[in-house]
Amino acid sequence: MSRDTPSADDLLERQSRLTRALHRARELQPVSVGSTPARTLPHQGKATLYRYGPEQGLPLLIIYSLVNRPYILDLSRERSVIGALVQGGISVYLLDWGNPGPMDRFRRLDDYIEDEIDRAMDTIALESVSKPVSVLGICQGGTLAVCYAALRAERVRNLITLATPVDFQTPQDTLYRLVRHVDTERLVRVMGNVPAAALNAVFTSLKPFQLFCRRYLALEDMDNDDEALRAFLRLERWMYDSPDQAGAAFVQFTRDFYQANGLAAGTLRLCGEAVNPIRYTGPLFNAYAAADHLVPPAAAKALANLTGSGDYREAELPGGHLSLFISRRAHRGLYPTLVEWLHRHT
């Protein structure tokens, strides 16, 4: 037997620790998410608009992805992107897209931009009086933020993108290889909105060993650590708490961004206009993760040559997709840097 091969006693001990961790995890349920106080603001769209922090801070609108819930940005006090921004003197506004209903199958990306993002900017402009509004886009929400900055450049003071794809056909893009020949229009004709469970199955299939085996086996190290277990359960809750996708918007995003690569190719049209990111000339901070399997670095780095920004900054962090939001390194380095950058550019 190799020295690296665990003995029968080792395996029994590991099984015992894993069993204790699973029992304790059940006792700790349900876990709470959201540690930063928020106020709901009047909003004419279907989304919910939240404000975190004081009115007199620098206004920043967060545009999150349509495919996940935004509370990963405020999972706990120790791992809160929103909390870090608020503590830095930023008035954070967040659009929560909610759950698409049956009639939302006809909602397009144009509707999300005009009825949600643009109207939210109206509300923020009224609240912040003369302070210019910055935009932070995350993942797919970052792609929408880039499109919004291209269409309404005069409304965006600063643009920040985290884990944001703009070139959807880079060599390492597994999602592109999966959807490049998929007839999403036919899919939506049959299903209406796209069920969250179907998309979750696709995302987890991209890294099955890490997202299943390795992740759950790590529980044995948490058998006597309630805080680590709570952090695990919060992330677990977020991973499988996804909304359905509005049918028409899903078709648009798959067809126009992945299959046609319209944003990078310069052929994209939204809201009756050509989407030309060169129109945005303001400051731009673009951060991405080196080992991101959903948004490969090349897909995000392409933004450097896409806009007209004369003040472009780029940051690559180690780790995968979620490390940008929950890792110690990001909270110790990236978010203090973003706060300082926003103050300096506003």
C-alpha cells in the first residue's frame, strides 16, 4: 500500500466527520443571507430597486446577471461586496430582476435596458441631485452595462465591470461551444420561459468534479466549524436559487451575443440603435478572474479595445468565477481599490 493511500481507519474517520458535518448542517438550516440594511425605492419597472447606504454617498448602480440572484454580493458581513462599498462612502443601488412570470416570455433585452436600467438611472439621478452616477456591471449584467454605456454614454460617469464577457467566441469559452448550434427560438416556442433548473444543470456540468465531488467532500473539514458550515450553506442556497429566464431575452442573448458575437463584431442592435461601445469615453475599471470557467480572461480582456475610454484600468485576480465576490483576496484588495478609484474619478 502506498504511503498516500488512506487506511481503512482513515476512511472510517473521514466518513464519521462527514456524517457529523451533514447532521450539523441540517441543524443550522435555514441560513440567512443579506447583512447590509436596504431600502426599497419607487421604481416603474418590474424589477425591485434597492438602496444601501446613505443618500449623500457617491451613487453607484449595480447591474447584476439575469441568470442568478444578486444576494451573493451580500452573503454575510464578512463576505459582502455591497457592505464594502457602503463602508467606503458609496450609495449603492441594486436592481433585483425578480422572477419572470408567464407573460415575461416576450420580454426582450431592450425592455430590461429601457424599462429597468434607464428608469432606475432616472430615480438615482433625482436622489443624488448633482452627483454623477456610476455603473457596476457583473457577469451578464456587466455585458448589459457595457451596452447601456454605449447607448446612453452621457448618463454613465464611471463604468466598472466584474467577470464580464464581451467577446463570446474566445478559444476557452466552453459555453460558446455548447450553444453555438442550439436553436433557442424553437426551445422557447415550446417552453416559454427557460426553467432555472435546466440552466443550473448546464452550468454544473461544466465542472462536475469540482462542483460536486470536491465541494461536498470538503464538508468533512467543517464538522466542528459552524461559521464555515454557514458560509457553505449560504453559497449552496445561492447556487440553486436561480430565476427562470424570460424567453425572448434568452433567445436574444444566445443568438446575438454568443452565436453572432455581435458586441465584439460591432453588429449588435438594441433599443432600435447600433450598440457602439466606442461612444463611451469615461473611466473604466475591468476586473476578471484568471481561472474563470464561465468568463475566460480573454472574453473579459477584449473590453480594453472595445470602448473609447481614455482612462482604462484592468485587474486580474487569481481563482475562479465566484472568487471575485467571496474570496478574502478580493475583499482585502479589489474592493478597497474600487472604492478609492470611484472617489478619485467622481
